[in-house]
Amino acid sequence: MNELAQTAADVQAALVAVADAKDAIHLQRFFKTGPGEYGEGDVFLGVRVPMTRGIAKRFAALPLTEIDALLDSAVHEDRFAGLIILNAKFAAASKPRTFDDEARAAMVDLYLAAVRRGRVNNWDLVDASAENIVGPWLADKPRDLLFELAAADSLWERRVALLSTFAFIKNGDATTTFALSERLLDDHRDLIQKALGWMLREVGKRIDQRLLIGFLDKHAAQLGRTALSYATEHLDAVVRADYRAR
């Protein structure tokens, strides 16, 4: 199927074809879609992640306008599929042989617009995309954008900021992770605490445990219990207990 022939409606039809109503009920509970919960009102078809990823691979040529249409869908799996397709297009445009910085910029703009209008609005959507799009884009650029996102009230913009730094951590750079973490210490929303603790843990795991310990020595008492639990997960049991006692 050529690029012009692929549409958001085709992706949606493929997802509907494999949807399971029982899985939809489970996913709506798992992703907290009830009144007052973080995913309130989100709609699920009942398509598991591996199947959604498989469908997304079939639509690698989907134009950006059609990806944007998926991101504006009320259906969670439509948005997830759109992000997986966008990831693949960004990765292709980032390879040395097919490098296209203009295309990459357009994808980042599309992604950030979707984030800011509340379409990347659950933890799985953020976690599957931020480190693959925003992180690589900012690898050789100023990172003011992440501090702008972290300053927003939106839970999801703040999580995008934190998760984008995973790309830097994988390249041995913890500076932005630490700087953002210091800004977000007082945000005790569960999904921010988990993201914060997760990124700190990855610094210790992938770069240098001494860097993590240095951060914890300064800030352990300010971290929420959830963040501290995540951050100290791979430390020695005695050291972990000491930090958690603070």
C-alpha cells in the first residue's frame, strides 16, 4: 500500500478487527478510566500492545496528517498506534543514510502539539514515545523545551519531560534528568513520582551508581516514598533502608 493510499481509517479498521470486548473492560480498569482517575473517560477497544504494534508496522508509510488524525481519536489504541508509527518514521529520518532534519522537525512539532492539546494522555502513551522522539531530537540541542514542559500543570507534559531524558541517560548523560528531578521533587502525583524515581534508578543502573547516591544524599528527604522506592531499587539493602528511613 503506497503512502497516499494509507489512511487513519485503515489503521482504525485493522484495530477494530482484532478487538476483544473482555480485554477492553480489563484495560479500562488497568488504565484508570473511572471518574476522578488519571485516565478518566478514555475509551478502549481491547487490543493488546503486541497486536497494536504489529498493526502499526503495516502502516509505516502513513502520512503525518493521518497520524495526527489517529492522535485526535477518542480511542486509546488508535492514539497508541499513531505514536508507534510516528516513532518508526522519526527513527527512519534519523538514520545516516536517510537523514532528513526537516522531516524530523515536522514530526517533533506534530508530537508536541498533540501533547499540549492533551492527546498523549496516559502513561503508556508517554512512555512509548517521549524517549524516542523528543529525547533524540534534543540530543544535540538546548533543552529548554523540557523545562517548559516541566513547568506546565499538566501531568502528561511533565511526564514527557522526564521520560524524554531516558534517551540522554542511555547516552551516559544524567545532567538534564537531575535538573528536571530537582524541579519536580514537590510534585507528589503518583505518575510523576514513579517517572522521577524510574529515571533516577536508570542513572544509577546505566551510568554510575555514585551519581545516583550523590543526588539522593541531597534530596532523599524531599522525595516521595514512591520515587524513593523506585530510585533505590538496585542499591544495597542496607543503603536502601537508610535512604527510605529518611
